[in-house]
Amino acid sequence: MVWHTAALLSFTAFLLAPLAQALPISVTSASGQRGDPVQLSLLDANTDDFVTATIEVSFDPVFLAFTAAHLGGLLDGKGVALKLNDRAQASGRLVISLAGITEIDQANGELLRVAFDIVGSAPLGDTEVSFQCQNPTVTDADSCALDYDIPRTIGSVSVLASSTAVPAPSSLMLLALGLVVISTVRRQVWSRTG
């Protein structure tokens, strides 16, 4: 029985080992207060054969309002075009196409940057923003349009409480005492002159 358990644990560790390694695709996280702009970046640590990608971005419209999408530093200036295909703010879904002229290979960095405003009535807490390729196409020998495969990758935005300073009770007492002293001195000066 002990041998079977050890064999099962070894086999499970063998199967899960690739998952323990860092994935090449990641999404940054951001935080801010209601009304603040935030940006999330889609990063690739090992770009391999990038030519084109159709990326679906999903977010909660109760928390975020989409404002803009930009090419990341990895693709900017490399002949890649960005097109916003579908912008459904109410459902919290964007479809962004990236299409290049030549293949980008053996590089790492930012593929895409998406900007949002935190909604003024957003509840405090965290919300997810996910990026994933929409229907990646299989490589075709006769076609030069290869769709880059981006698995569902999640980043988050934290909505923080506003940090307006509230005066401490001792500060208010000091202010009140100062006003009383000023008014007393003023009355004494007026009574002497009048």
C-alpha cells in the first residue's frame, strides 16, 4: 500500500511539474481610487513566432470603464497594427486584433496595454481582467497569417478607499481654542478704542 501511494505521488508530481514553472504570458495588476485611471499590460516572457493575434479582454463594467488600448513596447514600431474590433462596455468585453507584417521571435516584453477608468460608484475590493486569444488558428503552411496562442491570463484591479484626511479631535480643539483667543483679543481691543 505504501509503495502504491509513493508511486501515485511521484506520478502526480511528474504531471504537475510543468505547471509549477512560470508561464511566459502574464498580466500586470493595478490599484487606484474611484475615478482614477489604471493600465494593465499583457506581457510575454518568450515571444515565439508572433505575427497576429485576436485577443479578447473581459472585465467587470461595474468596476471599470474602458478608455484605450495601445501596442506594448515589444510590438510598437515593429510594423504591427492594432484594431479595436468589438467594444461592448455594457457587457465588459473587448476584442482587439494585432496584426504584423513580419514575424517577431525570441523577444520578451509588453505586447499590449489596456487603459481603464475606475468607475466612480465602483465597490471597494478587487476585480479581475482577463486576456485570452479568441479562436487561435492552427499554423497553415500555405498561409502567412499565424494566430498567436495566448491562454486565459488574469490580472486584477484593486479599488481602494479614498484617502481624504480627517482632522483629529485634538486638532479641532486647538482650532476652536485659537478662534476663542482671537475673538477675546479682538473684543478687548474694540472695548479700549470705543
